[in-house]
Amino acid sequence: MKKEINVVGAVIVDDGKVLCAQRGPAGSLPDLWEFPGGKVETGETPREALQREITEELECTVAVGDRITTTTYEYDFGIVTLTTFFCELTAGTPRLTEHAEVVWLKPEDLDELEWAPADIPAIELIRGAFTT
């Protein structure tokens, strides 16, 4: 049976743009883009996990807002359930500690990147949230 992995992703919005993070060349899903975040640890709520992961990975602080969606995707290494949340940067500037690159894109330009499959369902919803 495949390992089940619960992860959270931050859709950090600043000045109408969304932070996109590229995975490094080593490890799983090399060079694909994702919303930054990570695994939910035992005893943590998804929101607590997201705040901790963003502090660890990007050395900045976010306020976690509304949940966008939860998607499950079966990869060769396990079954990933990803919950994404809208987030607002409250302190610091995102710095690269684990990712190869980060870019800020307008919601309508998110398709230009090659995304990790679990992140793709959130993109349509994010775009929809910005069109009124």
C-alpha cells in the first residue's frame, strides 16, 4: 500500500500576484512548480502546519486565510492530499532555502509554468477568485 501524505500549500498573494515556487532538481518532482508549504505534522492543524512551513522554507511570516481546495493525487512515491489556502505576507520577504526559484505571477499567467499535478486543480479556483 502506498504511503498517504497530507500536505498544505500557501497561495501567497501580494499586490495582485501569486508566489510560485520551483522544486529543486534533487528529490521528488524535480523542477516542477508548486505552492510553497509542506507536510502536516502529528498534532498540528493544517493552518498551523502552513505557518510553520512558510517560516522554515521561505523565512517569512504569513496570515493563513480561506481554504481554496483539497485535492488528492497518486504519485509513484505515495498518495498526496494537498490542501491549499490563500495567505497574506505579514512579515519578511520570501527567501530561497529549499526551492530553486520563486516568481510572482498574475493569476491569469499561472499556466505558463509546469506545475506539480496535485497543485493544478487549485489554479483554476485561484484564477476564478480574481475575476469578478
